[in-house]
Amino acid sequence: MTTKTLLIVAHAPSPNTEKLAQAAYNGASHPDIDINVILKAPQDTQPEDVLAADALLLGTTENLAYMAGLTKDFFDRCYYPVLEKKQGMPFALYIRAGHDGTGTKLAMKTIITGLRWNQIQETLILKGDWQDGFAEQVEELAMTLAAGLEAGVY
């Protein structure tokens, strides 16, 4: 049996968003879950990385009621090269939103619908001032995605 790969693409421009990216990696890398986990920044992620993945977890900040520019750049570069090859790919999303995250969520939904990826859980929106519990929520989201991937649920 081939070990599956979870790609985490996390925009982490601050110490707090770096904690979220690390929490995602830690959750997906739980010792009871046997998958490959790759953590990359959006600007370092290429279409080949997405094509090699069996599932994707995306983390972005909300910038001016939209996704981060580097997250948008990731989709600009990867959308068409992966469009026909990764339909149905399991996907999860977290948004670090200083405001309410709705504009970012809507923009992401439009892109994910176009890619025909399978969003496995409702978007996790981490709103308002920083809370230490945000990292735990992201860790749980990543662990759920990773465990389902390993088990063949999606």
C-alpha cells in the first residue's frame, strides 16, 4: 500500500499564524496516523506539489476582506495545471480573520468549486483577537483530514 500525502499550504506572515501552520503540521503528523505530511508556504508551492498530494489543507489570512495575496498567487499559478487532474481531492481550509472572514470564505468557495475539490469540513474561521485555542482548532482540523485520508474515507 502506498503511503498517502497531505500537502499543507499555509500563509504564515506573523508569529501567531506561524503557530497555526505548525499546529496543522503537528495535527496531521500525529504518531497514530501514517501519511506523508508536507508543509509549504504558498509562494513555495508549485503545481507539481499539488499534483503529488492526495489531500490539501490550506491556511490563509484575511487581507482586506479577501484571501492573502500570496494565497491568491498560489491559485493563479496552480489552478489550470491541476484543474483536470485533481478533481475530487479532499480539501480543508482555515482562515485567520481579524474581521469576520466571510469575504475570504466566499472567494475560496468559488475557487474550490471551480477546481471541484471535495471540502471535507466546514471552513474554520478564526475570528477577532488572537486566542490560544486557535492553534488547537487547526490541529484538530488537520488531524481529522489526515486520519480520514489514511483510512480511505475520502
